Amino acid sequence: MIIVKGRNGNLLKVDGFRLRVYEELNLLPVRMRLKAIEDAGWNTFLLKADDVFLDMLTDSGVNAMSDKQLAAMVSAQDAYAGSRTFYEFTKAVEDVLGMKYVIPVHQGRAAEHVISKVFVKEGYVVPMNYHFTTTKAHIELAGGRIIEIPVKEALDRRSRYSFKGDIDVVKLEEVLRSYKSRVAFVRIEALANLLGGQPVSMRNIREVRELCDKYGVPLVVDGSMIDWNVYFIKEREPGYSSKSLEEIVKEFVGYADILYISARKTSSARGGFIATNNRGYYEKIIVHIPVYEGFLTYGGMSIKEIAAIAVGLREAFKENLIGSELELIKYVTEELDRNGVPVVLPPGGLGVHLDALEFLPHLSRDKYPAGSLTAALYIASGIRAMERGTLSMDRDKDGKEVYPDLELVRIAFPRKTYLRSHADYVVDRVLWLYEHRDLIKGLKWVYEPPILRFFLGRLDDIGDWGESLVKVYESELGVY
Ligand SMILES: Cc1ncc(COP(=O)(O)O)c(C=O)c1O
């Protein structure tokens, strides 16, 4: 944002870019939205994008790209091995993030796969602020177990604590002391996705680094949304307001032994990479790349995307370009909170997060409140959000449900994609749904996959409540 003084003495935050390409949106009538979600097994992942009005499923791979990124894609050099574009990309990683060994992978979870293969063994643990779905899956597939130790404020959706992504360092030391050599690595996710897009402070990563040094354990940072994390450090952490985002990100990443990034998120392209300054770790990891990803100079990505990542990384930490979507998230979150809708506070990055347990207190957790609310929101608005609750967990070894700490619906705001009118529409339709929340009755399984079930699972509405919701909607708001 470009921040200037307004004529009333207030601060004006103005987007430091303009739009020159647009995509037409299509709002289906509410009855067709019901049909679409039924055909999709009440799972928003299975909707066709053409049936979606505002696609707020995720920021992954759907951020707006810059003119410079698109230009770089045209002049990218295709080569199986040794492409010039790859070296431009490694130079960008070194310039922006300060890491000199760069390993390309096809997306974030591919990084998690190879890092888990190298560091995790049967019986090992990985302490972390909080898991992400694919991270947990890869650590467990490698025989390990995650230990989540966020600060206590993180699990209280009302707490306005500035850095709810922080690790509880007292608990971390206990874990390091008791598991000793069975700690594969410590993982910090910056920003913490499933905690509601909440940032990690510089102070916290510094303290975690000290503990990692004391106990001889590597520190791995998942920086898939590190652009937003450093924005919040600058905005909220004492001592950082006058530093540039470029300086802040370098300091933050400097505490990590290994950094990995889903470039579908930070850098607004499609791909991913692992980076380190440790030659030993680099050599251990690269042996897996030709097996699972591709040759070392493309790692399963299109060279065009590699060119876009290089430019996107350089742009990601520019003060005038960052923050547009964060202002929209703040606006919607504060409006919903003011009207009594349960949302995760303070407004973070990635999206607006509804607390489905409080939104739908009449639903027990085995009826999947967050999944039900996500489907209902699509019917009531054409907005595609994402379930981030019980459906996003898999059952335990005995087939029992694992109920996560938070049962959330995430309404994502991809980078530079939506406008203020869209934000107003989100507020209006969520408020309408909140007034009619008693109509939402829960979901039951039709097909339940054994792993990462939220992606492909199919469900049905208990008692045909989708039909009642549509009838009330049509009578109050009309066919759209
Ligand atoms: C924090 C975090 N880590 C890892 C991933 C996985 O990245 P990808 O979807 O590129 O595989 C994501 C994806 O959303 C994420 O948010």
C-alpha cells in the first residue's frame, strides 16, 4: 500500500498498482447453486470453477500476476538442464531471502515430502506452532508424529494477541529435552494457516533458534505465506516499523536452517522450492529431486513458472505492492465481528475465518459444522470458501474422528484479486446466513477417502436442509 496523510489527519492506504486484465464472473441463481453443490458431494473442492461466483477457496495458484511476471514468462529459457531462467531464479532467492542453495520442487507439499524423507524416521517427532494438512500427512507417512505447541492465545478466537502463530517456547524446551535425538526438526509455519492466518513474531523465531542451537536440532521454516507474515511484523512488532520488508524477511529467514515455500502463494506463481545455506542439508535433499520431482534445474515446474517466481519474489516484499487483500480481510472481519458473527481475531492474512462451532451451536461436531457452513455459504452466495475443521483432519488409526482445536470456515482473499464491492457482498451474505443459521443441519458421508479426505470426499445434507435454505432465500432475496 502507499500510505499517505489524508486531509483530515487520518492515514490513507492506497493500492500501489492498477488492474489492466480482468475476468468476467458468473453468478448462478440460488437453485442452480444448490444443484451444483449436490453434484459436488457438498464439498467445495469438487465444484466446477464456472459454477462459482467469488472463488475464495484459497490463495494458492490464483493470485493476480504482475505485468513483469507475465513478460518474464515469455522470455524464459526452456531447457531440460541448466536453463538460464533457473539461475535467475536462484539469484532472486539469494538476493531476497539470503539463501544460496536452492532446490526447485513442483509445489509446497513436494518440499514437505522430500524434507520428511530426509529428516523423519520411525518414532521421530516434529514440534511446531501448528500443522498444515499436507505437512502432517508427509511427516506421518515417513513414520513421524507432529507435536503442536502454539501459544495459548492461538486457540482462543476472541484473543487479539498480535502473534498467535508463535510457538510456546517453554513447551518447546520440554519437548526438546524429553525427545532428544528423536526430534527430526522444529517447524515454524509463517504465517500459521490453520490458526486463522496468524503471524509469528521475530522475537519468537529468535527464541526458537536459540533453543534449536542449544539442543542441536535443525529449524525448518514453512514460508509459504511469509510475505504476509513480515507485513504483520512491520505493522505490529515493536522495533520493526521503520525497517523495510526486505530487511525484515532477511532477518526472519536468517534464523532458519531450511526454508521451503509454496510459490503458488508467496510469489504469486505456481511451483515451490527449498532453500538453505547449509551445504550438508542441500546435498542430502537433492538426491531425492531427480526421483520425485525432475532434474535439479526445474524440479517438476514449467520453466515459465520459474521465471514468474523469480520476479514474483522480488515484488512480494515491496511496500507499495503488498497489503491490498489484507485491508479487505481486516474490513470484512471487523464488520462481521461488529455484527456479532464469530470470527477469528485479530484479522490476519490469507482470509476471513468464521468459527463454525459458535456459528452453528446446535450442530454436534460429528455433523461437521465447518463443512456444513462452507456448503451453506456457497448456496447462499456463490462464494467458494474452504472447510478448515474436522473434515480437514483424517480419522485416527482406530477409525475415530479427530476433532481439531478450531473448527473454521476460511474465506480466502488471494493477492490483488478482489475489490471492495466483493468484500461488501461477503459481509452481506454471511450476515444473512447468520440470521438463518438454524436452517443448517449438518452433513453425513457418502464416500470417505482414507487420507486427506477433504479433497475428494463426498457428503450429503442431513434431512435435505439445502432445499429449505433455498426456499427461504428465494422468498427473501429472489432467485439470485
Ligand atoms: C502453510 C502451507 N504449507 C504448505 C502448503 C502446501 O503447498 P502446496 O499447496 O503448494 O502443495 C500450503 C498450501 O496451502 C500452506 O498453506
